Amino acid sequence: MSRRRTAAVLVTGSEILLGRTQDRNSGTLARSLDAHGVRLERVVAVDDREEHLRAALDGLLADGYDLICTSGGLGPTHDDRTVAIVADATGRELVLDEPVLAEITEIVTGYAAQRGVPVERLLPGARKQAMVPAGAHVLSPSGTAPGVIVPGATTIVVLPGPPTELADVWGRALAHPALAEILGAQLERRILRIWSTPESTVARAFDQLGGDDHGTETSICATRLEVEVVVRFPADAREAGNRLADGLVAEFGDAVYAQDDRPVEQRVVETLIERELTIGTAESCTAGMIAARLGSVAGASATLRGGIVAYANDVKTTEVGVPAALIAEHGAVSAEVAVALAEGVRARLGCDIGIGVTGVAGPSGGSEAKPVGLVHVAVVGPKGAVETLERRFPGDREAVRTNSATAALHLVRLLLADDAIRA
């Protein structure tokens, strides 16, 4: 089996280190590199100071990676220094690329016209962004910042910071001949999504099946009440990879609810559309998170009727139709109220399936009888089909709410698998 090429990612931006902006670019690059058979071994984040960026780059070059990808620092201002530092670190002069200058000038001329400002103010920045290391390959910009591929013992790909721009320019880099030797044959993958099973249980089964052997590389990651297992393998390790994945499927049975990249909300929406069913949500502690996750799926408008955020008890009563006497008897956080929310929103919005959720997200508001993290979820469908769940979720407020939304989506998935509601 041939050696997998290695890569590092250098993320720049003081705003990232200050927590003002979340780094999304390293994840984009990691997934893409892995799919192309390149092992990402290191991600480094530095602020905008020149000495820190240069030291980080020098260190990565000394480590001998096949590929380094940088993100950020390609703008028109004085503190956008990445291209100049890459040029200096690789012993190259900065030269003006006339074709890319013309391309950027056309872009900023359009910007100036839209904003009603003189284009002359933008031309110095355009010229700065058109300065590239001598002998480098230039990638057309998505915004105003072009990407650059600098060949060498370690190939450096310099990419813009805004995530959508980086994704576009990185796509051009992937297609460039300069990366053809580094990007190996794509690894094959088996993806398993396992519901409501502890990560430690999955890890133990993995070990009992022999673990990674004969060229497989497996990651096991717990997130949002699920465990995602990704078994990667080159073509010459296909038998070992499939044997490992099939063994896990046999071990966990129906808990393996999916073998692809689609998250549970996408599977739910696609199934609802296929069955020509509609859905609505009545959410207390999740405050619209379930509806938002359904609505994040393309085509959701064909099935998602709407949602009601019903935090206050009087809103549960007046807007969703939960009887006040039911709340008085059982409390707002109860299985009975969750079912009433699901039934009520189903009736109020005229949908086939209703979701109701209520709980104590914390960090305050709990009691001995109803502690922080206690959540009740109910899903009511046609023909009287009902799925309910009571769970005490650990973690902070965000974890409780996120896990509650995930649990609700899985209850819908389970209800849709019930023959009782099939057409």
C-alpha cells in the first residue's frame, strides 16, 4: 500500500483566537483532504502578527509535510500579510500578475458602482492582492482575493479566509495539475450512524472485531446522541474495511439507522416528502431548534407546515390548545404536556405529524422532582401513532436543548418506520 501524503493547515486571524469568529475552514479542508487520501496531521491557528505567522509557517515547513494550506490574510489592508510571508519563506519575490490584476479591478469596479464610492479608492488594494510569489500558480478569486499554489518540496496552497470564498477557491485548487501528484486515489469509506448507543460500547465492539488492521483507518465520534463511525480504506484494503463495517452493523442491528452522510433531519424530511406527509412543532425548551433543523434541509417547505414556540404556560394553552388543567395537574414539564403539545400543534397547523417538547434546560429552574436536564418529547402521527421519550440530558443549557432536538427528530424517524402510519 502506497504512503498516504500528509498535510497541515495554518489558520490566520486574531478574531479566531479571540473567539469572535469560529474557524470553519479547517473542517472544510480536513474533510476534503481525507476524501482525497491525504492525511491531515496538524492544524495551527495564529493571530495576525507577522512574526507569529512566519514562525508558524517556518515550523510547518521544517516538519516536512507534503502540503500546507493557509487560510486568511489575503485582503487589501496592511495586516493581510500571508502571501508576502509565504513568498519570503520560500525564497521567492513578489511579482505583479497582470491578468489577475485585471480580474480584480473588474470586480472592485463593480463593487464601487454598487456602493457609490470612487473606484480609485479600491485600486491600491486590488494591486496589492495581485502581487503573488514568482513562479506560483494563481487561482481566480471568489471575492477579490485570488488563491495561490506555491510548488516545492512542500507545496503551499494559500487560500482566502471567508469560508464561502475558501471553498470556491479550494475547489479550483483541487482541479489544478499542480496538486495531482499529492492528491492520491480517493479512499473508500463506510459510514455508520448509530443511535442511542454509548461511544464506549461502540469502541469495545470495534476492538473485539480486531480494530484497524490490513490498511483500515477508523474514527469513532459521539455527537448529538449519535455515534458516527467512519471506516476508511484504500482499494487494496476493501475486504478488511467491509468486514469491519459489516461486523459493527451485525453487532448493533437497528441502532445503525444510516450508512451515509445524511443527518437525521435530512432523512426525516426526505421520508416525509416521499410519503406526502406534513409536520409541525410545538417547542418549549428547544425554542424552535427542531423546526430550524428541519427547515435547514433543502425542500423542507414541501413538508414543514410551521412551528410554535410555547415557553409560557398561557401560550401553551391559548396557541397550542394544551388544557390548563393538564398543566396544573402534571406540571408544564411532563409527558402528558409533551403529548398535548404534539396533538395540539397537529390540530392547529393541520399537519399529519406533530412534535411536542418540554423540559428544564437549566442551569436554573430545576427541582428534586424535575431536575435540570429533564426533557419530555412526544411525536403524534396519523392513525393514533405516538412515540414518546423521557430523558435527563447532562451538560449545559445548549447541550440539553441540542440533544432534545436530536431526540425529537429520531422519534419522528422511528414513527415513520412504523407500519401503522404507512399509506
